[in-house]
Amino acid sequence: MMRQKIGLVITILVVLTAYLSLKPSFKKDSTESRFSKGEQTMIKKIKKSDKEWRKVLTPEQYHVMRQRGTERAFTGKYNDHYEKGVYVCAGCNTPLFSSETKYDHGSGWPSFTAPVDDSHIDYFDDLSHFMHRIETRCAVCGAHLGHVFNDGPTPTGKHYCINSVSLGFRPADAHQKTESNTEEKSDQKDTKSLKTETATFAAGCFWGVEHKFRQVPGVISTVVGYAGGDVKNPTYKQVCSDKTGHAEAVKVTFDPSQVSYEELLELFFDLHDPTQVDRQGWDVGSQYRSVIFYHSPEQKETAEKTVKKLNNSNRFKKPIATQIIPAPEFYKAEEYHQQYYEKRKKKANITCGTASCSIEQD
């Protein structure tokens, strides 16, 4: 008798869990039309039939936005996108997230700390996959966006993990023109795309070097690749043969208002032993040489002054062997090399260049 009762309870719990995962509960303040923060701004719902959604959405968009699917990590167009502007719903163009709240969580999906307006987001309990998560949907058209977690940075502590395919993007200058076509040119300057600069460094195995640069506030994006050789579009295997002349390099795009080129140089010299020639630790070959590829006369001058200062300081026991040469054509490395540590959840304290590295080719 007792076993029957226990079996009945388990059955009820399983059925209830399945029901809730298929029909999650709305947040209490979610209604067909509502006011946000007491203002007279009503959220009007957009309703379309399944057939209508299939006509306006791509197959991938339909799978994610209407069937609550998930795009593969590190494949979305907005994962490494940092242009200034507003991210909107791909289904109805409702403003959802500002570029000001976007950050790199390392999860492989666009991450934000807060929406532009909380009334534009609907929240659902998601009990699928035997776990409890909070699903986020567009409050206007009901499109599945992603989930929100409590492992984000300050000040909100929130991590809105969103599918790229659920988003569209409205650049800051275009958004400003939409709001007003009569602004002065001086005012429009503030809404232009973020002013960035590029720096390129070679300091041994590029996996660890890229990972360290990605931790720097003000670094917008990084790409690993090959530079300084005489073979066009080389492969990793060719570069490792030490016959192409290329060095493993990292191209860094940064915001000079947040981090200076001098500060990036300081990190560069902290990451490896710049006195070694054609090697870093057990990694031997010209592909592991130390190089600063400058993109402007100012970068060249700054790099030369930094090297001279370090040599005079006797910080290193030997003279610095780092080459300072003009930035040549940069060849992006294979995709499995990009953000290598983030993709494989490697520990952040692992540093390539000072020890032998091995690669797992996908």
C-alpha cells in the first residue's frame, strides 16, 4: 500500500513538472497590455498566426523565437559585436538592450546586465531539462529571447543570456536620426560608432595571450591569427612547420578612452619573456617569436620608448629581443583557435608560451 502511494506521488510530480515545462507561468505583472513604471506608455501586443510567423522569419529564427530553441554557442553574429546602439527584437523591432549594458560573459551568447526597459521583457519559469531557469521573451510579440541568470557583474548582478538570432541591431547614429532629424552636427558626433584603435602583438602561443587581453577593460574584441610571413592564407599546420615566416599573433581592437596603447604594451611584456628569440619556454620556432606590429607612427614611437625604458630598468636579465615592425597583412586563424580557453572552459591561470601547449582540433 505504501509503495502504491509513493508511486502515485512520484507520478503526480512528474506530470506536474512536464506540464509546467510546456506551459510556464507568467510573472505576476505580465498582462496583455500594461503600463511601465507608472508612465502612460502602454505595451501593445503583436499577434500573428503560426503561418504568418513562418513567412517573416528564417527557419533558424522560427526555431529559436517561436519554438524556444537555442543557437549554438559562439556562432551568433552579435556575440562579439560591440558597435554602439540598441539591440531590438528580430520579430517586431521592440528595443530590448543597449550596447552600454553588453559585456563578454564568455558563455558564447550575447550577454547584457539589464534591458532598456523591463516592461519590454516577459519572464517565465522554465523547468525544462530538469532544472529551474527564468526564460525571457519579448513582451510585444512573445518571441523567445533566452534566459536571465544571477551570475552577472555589478551593479545589477544579472546576466541576460540572449540568442543572437532573436535580435536585430539599430546603430546609435541611425537611432538618433529616427528620434530627431533636426539635430545639429555637433550633437550627432556623440552618437557615432565607438572610436576604436587596433594593436597587434605576438608573444608565443596565441591562446593564452588572447585570453589575457580579453580580460582588460576597454578591449572590445580580439582575433588570433598569423602575421609577418610570406605565405598567403596559411593554415595552422603550415605555420607550425616553421617554414612560413608567420608568427602566432593577436589582433586587439580597443577603446583608447578606456585603455591606452601604453597599458596594452605593459600587459604584453608581462605575458611572456621578451628576451627569448624564436621561442617561448618549450614552444620552439620562429612562430613563437616576440613581435610588436605597429599600426601607426605613434604606436611605433611608443613601443620603441617602452623597450628602451625596460632595457634601462634592468627588469630583464638579457636585452629585449622583441621586434618592432609595421603591421603586415593579418590572416585570421581557424575558428577552433578563436577564444580557445572560453570555448573549452580552461582555467584562467593557464598561460601558453612558458610551457608546452597541445591543441584539441575539433
